[in-house]
Amino acid sequence: MQAITENTSKYFKAPREKVIFYRCAVVYIFALYIMPQYFGIPNPIFDLTAVRIMIIVLLGLIVCDYGRFRSFNSLFLKEKAAIALLPYLFVLAYTMFFRADINAFLNPFIEILEMFLMVYVIKDSLGTDKVIKMVTAFIYALVILGIIEFFIKVSPFSFMVNLEGVYTGVFIRGGHYRVMSNCVHSLGYGLLLTTAMPFSGYDVKNGEYNILRRPLLLIGIIVNIFMTGSRSTLGIMFLELFLMFVISEKKYLKNNTLILTACVVSFALFTFLAQKTSIGNYILLQLTSVIDSIFDTKLAENFGSSSISMSSSTAYRHYLYNIFSVSWLNPIVGIGRKRSFHAMVNGVLIRSVDNFYIAEYIRYAYPGMIAYIFFLLFMLGSMLRDIFITKSSLIKALFVGAFCYVMHLTVVDSLQTLKYLYVLFAIYICCDKEKKLPEVEEISLYRGKRKSKYARK
């Protein structure tokens, strides 16, 4: 959907006001996608991150304009995604009340507000095409900075830390530095890249999808995923690449198959020849770790991985499901966000919960977990329905990114990255969903002529 113009808008805006709002919208998306959570203005009550500052600015511009205010309110009253979120918001509200924990409501509500602000600025000012181009440019920047980070062994964004208690420091695994970019953890950066990968194949101009549309960006994302040192992200990456190949236009099938086959063979040959080097060993360590996690093998031991740490990590993720049977957790009212979960579960000490859905159960009990899963299924189901109706390549790409992100949350917490999923949802809500009509073959005026009497018998 393109940006609303003066001719189509219900409320006429002065040119100066429109320019100001447009520029603020651009800065908002930049802050949403690029700026780290640990950069902002410290406040003893509520830290003002760069994103929160821009939320306040945009809300101020909206509230001060009657037309904008009515238009923004209508999003919550008419948009089906908002209706699907009502059960979850209700759970957030009563958890805040019973646990005397304002952050139990405020933190997820701000993330939801970010999504609807994104929807509004797309519809009012920017349009989906321009936002997709902006997000793609931001992904290029993050990929380049990720490669730089790998060599300097510290995130370039770490020099922007001015909010205490958010930045988590450097992560090392097996002697290898793990890239984290603008996120608070390497796993968080992996989640970001999961949502970013489908953008590498979408052609805004022609409305087509081709996995090899931007090969350099795709390679850069894959390299960054390897550098995060995240086994789960690497496994999801292979699923995502397969889905991106499937949704590519049929006319590119032969060419893509040949090129990707050549790339896989070249990559395998390079890895084999470089297996004695540090880079070859690192690649093999990551790949075999994924295989070990899926098939319960011990191949990664040949490349320096500790079998004890691998087995304990796998056992830990399976053990997390025992949290559902913990008697002192209230199944109706969660513990909120004021208290962190740190307890003995069936004789095993659990310090962190690397599963978003189980973490939601702890924070908001069964009602909150079920309500949020319902919202995710509603959005993914709506995307699937519109894929069959519209045949839209853009919706296919957004679905792949959202689906893989949601799958990834089964082995990691969201780590303040839900906003990147909400970017996908916002673009989907605003994009063109016009039903694609089947092509009608033009009937020639000369078709079906009578056979000439002079034709050879």
C-alpha cells in the first residue's frame, strides 16, 4: 500500500506538518531497527531509549492533530490484529494488578505499540515499498558492521552504552568470538537475522521473489549467522533458505538450482580443504554442532566441542518442559516481570529459560502463553490465507521470516527482538492484498477458421 496523499487522505495536512511527520517517521524506523536498547537517556523511573523517545515524539504529533488522532485510534478499533491481541492485553492488565508490577503490562504493550505506530507511519507517510527499501538498507549496514565486529572482537554499538544493566558484554564460545551487533546477546542477533533474511530476495520494483536477487546481502547474512555461534539460528537458517528457494518465481528455478548447487559444492570443497585451518575448523564445528543437536551424535567433538557441554545444553532444553509441572507456579496468574525465574525444578537449578513460550508461561501463566500463541497463529494463518488468495511474493517473504522467527522462539527467549517480528507484521498489514485474477488467454479473431476446400486430403 502506498503512502496516503493529500488527494486521498480524509484529513488535509499542511505541507510543513507532513514533512515534519515524514522525517520523524524515518528516524523512528531507524531507531527501531538500528539503535541498541542500551542507548538513550537514563531515568530512575523509566529509561528513555532511542526508540521510546521517537515513540513519544510521534505520539505527540498524533495527539496534537485531531485527524491523525482519530485515524490512529481507528487502527485499534478496526484492525483484526488488534482484536486478536485483546485476550493477551487483558492478561497483561490483570497480571500487572495482582503482582503490582507495572512492567508486566508496560514492556509488552510498548512493543505492541511499536507495531501499530509502524502500521500508521507506513499508511500515512511512507508506504510499504519505501519501508522495505529502508529496512533492506539497514540490514546491509548491520551485516557490514557484523563483519567488522568479528575482527575487532567487540560490537561497534558497545561504544554507545549509556544505560546501565542492559549491555551484556562480550560472548566467547570455544575460543571463538560471537557477534552480537546491536542486540543484547548473540542469540538476539540471530533472531534479528532470521527476520532479515527474506528481504534479500524480494524485488520491490517488479513485485517478484528470487532467493538470489541480492546475492551479496544473502551471503553477508549467512556469514553473520555463522559468526553468532548460535546452533539454533544456524539450523533455522537452513530451513529458511529452503523456504526462500521454494517461494522463488518458477522462471528462476533452473538458474537458481544450478547456481545453488555450484555454491554448495564449492563451499563443501573449501571447507574440506580448509579443515585444518581456524576458519575451516570453525565452520565444521558449527555445522556438526547442528547435526549433533538434531540427531544426538557427537561429531562436533572432532572439532573441539565439549561433549559434556553439548549434552548438558540439549538436556537442559528438554528439561525446561518440567517447569509446567512446578507446583508453586500459579497456572492462572504468572509471576510478571519484576521477579526473574531462578529456582530448583525437580532437583535441577534453572537460571534462565531459553524458550520464549515457556518463559511466557512463567511470566503470564497459561492464559498469557495461550493468548499470545493465539495471536501468532492468527497472524501466520492470515498470511497463509492471503498467500493463496493474492499469490503475493511479498506476503510469501514476510511469512517465511515470521514463521522461522516463531519456530526459533522454541529454543530461545525473545531477547528484546519481538520488534523485528512486528516489523514483518506491520508491512503485511499495510501491503496490497488485491486478489490476483487468473490470466485470461486472448482469443484470436482468426481462431477456428473453416478448413479450406483446397487443403490436401
